[in-house]
Amino acid sequence: MDRRIVRISVINDISYDQRMLKTAQSLYEHNYEVHIIGRLLPNSKSIENYAFTPHRLQCVFNKGKLFYIEFNIRLILFMLFKSKGIYVATDLDTLFAMRVLSFIKRAPLVYDAHEYFTEVPELSHRPISKGFWRLLERILLPGIKYCYTVSPGLVHLFKTKYKKHFGLVRNVPRLKSLPIQNNQSEKIIIYQGALNVGRGLEVAIRSMKHIDAKLYIVGEGDISDNLKEMVSLLRLESKVTFKGNISPEILADLTRKASVGINLLENRGLNYYYSLANKFFDYIEAGIPQISMRFPDYDQLNKEYEIALLMDGLNEFVLSNAINDLLTDTELYSKLHENCLRARKELCWEKEEQILLDLYNNINS
């Protein structure tokens, strides 16, 4: 049987997008030919030995309105004369181009919403930009038949706003067979993800003044330089280490060697409040307890599995007390650790991917 072609658009660097790498691998293993079109950045690493064909677009502009316009135009021009397939728009910032291509080619369109784009913190104080993206969403989203997102909260929001069904495909990791290497002899706190506003990273850094441990910050983002300057001003260089962007494989190994994970999204809009970040599940897979916020979807999962300490508010003293409790209370730590080992067998991609495959297998060409 011929493989069905799937063309996925992402506006970021494919190399570090764990969700898209898992999606591509699962589709390929179930008789799909997968192409991912992303963005070429100066520090992009080579992509080899993946089960998809990568394409990277190099833009003149790298941020702002002109960047989004340029990327969508380049996306349309790049795919216009290629054979049609199932078009997948990852988030609102690629949806215009994929909707145009879907219309021209008379091909099915899928919307994979990794977030509630119009409610990201970066737009909270930019009413004109926020209004533009909201208008674009109202124009483009209603006509799309196949949609899915990452959390029950976002499923509910999209259903309420657009009276449209969204499937739920959570961003859980693959279950690894490597032994859990939990390390309590060297106290390491780990944060993984984008270094953007509203991630609680400033609070995490300040809290290290009161914690006898090391903090590894893995990732890059808009506030990377500000955070590094903050560490220098507080003279915490011996406690806080910036690891930058690293491959998913190395990240998984590093996370397993940590003692505690942190996931400190601030309540800066509905996107964060109804988030279900991949790091939440990555910490579980690694077998390490974590500190997270008491937002609805995290709260529900923690009631079911009890794998984290949840915080109602965020400041350096509350956070440092919570981390110190985990690092010093061996009974509490052991209980959460054992619960992670049980939960990881349920919250894994091997089970979640069937939902993804059911969605794609039911798409009509």
C-alpha cells in the first residue's frame, strides 16, 4: 500500500521539537510519508537519521510581524508545486499558509494547537498584535475539520469558543528502557524548556540563595541574556548553570541524573493556566519528583498519581521551602519517586500515539 503524504509546518527549529519528532516517527511507522518544514537558524544542527524528510526555510527577518509574513509566504511558495498531501499547521503562526495550500490543492488540513496562541504572555501587553491574531484565528479556525491540542483545558476552551471538537493528544515522552538513575548524592534541580517570560525562572534563580543544590537551566529563549545577567548580579554562578539547547536524547539522560524538576508557569493568561507542558511528563518519565503550579490539568493528574508538590503562589521563599522539603524529607521524596515510576508506564507516548493515529487514519483525502 502506498504511503500517504503528510506535510507538517512548524515555525521553530525542528531539531529540538520533541513533539514533532515523536509525531513524525509514529506516522512513519504506520505507513505515512512525513515531511516537516521548519526554520533554519544560525545555530541549527544537522538533522540525520530521522523518519521524516526535513526542509528548512531561511528567512531574512527573524522576529516581529515581518518575520511571520515572510515565513508564511516562503511556506506557500515552497510547497505550492510539490505533490499534495495532508497539510498540518502547527499553531496559529503557520495556519494561514497551510489553509491557503489546503484550499488550492483541495487537500485535507489538520490543526495541531500546541498552545492557545492568542493568550501567550508575549501578547498580553500588545493589544494591536493580539487583536490581529484573534481576528486571524476567528477567520481561519472555524472551517477546519481535523483539530487536536495538548491539554483537557485547551480542548474545553476551543470547544466553548468555536463549538468545534478538538482531539486530545498530550505531549508525553516515549517510555525508555534505561534504568532510573535518580541521584540524591548530588542535589540537582532541573528546568527544561524555553527561556521566556512567565516561566518563573527569575523566581527560581532567586530561590537558589536559600537552597544547597545546583540548578541546571536547559533551553534558550527571549530572556536568556537577562537571566544570565541576573545570575551574575546575585553571584550565583557556582549554583546556576545554563546548558543551552541540547538534543532530546542528551536532555533525557541529564534529567534522569537530577533530583527535582521545576515547572513554574505563571498565571499570565489562559494559555499558561490551561497548559500541560511536556516537561511535566518528562520529569515523571525520568522518575524525579517535581515542583509545579496548581493549575487545573496539573492538579487533576497529581490527584490521580501524586507525583509532584503543587504551589498556589510563586515567590522565592515559597519555592525554596518546597524544594528544600523535597530534598530533605526522604520519606516524602521516596513516595513521590515511586509514584513517578508507576505513572510513567501510563503517561507515555506508546499509549498516547494510538489517539494520534486514529485521528490521521480517519482523514478523508
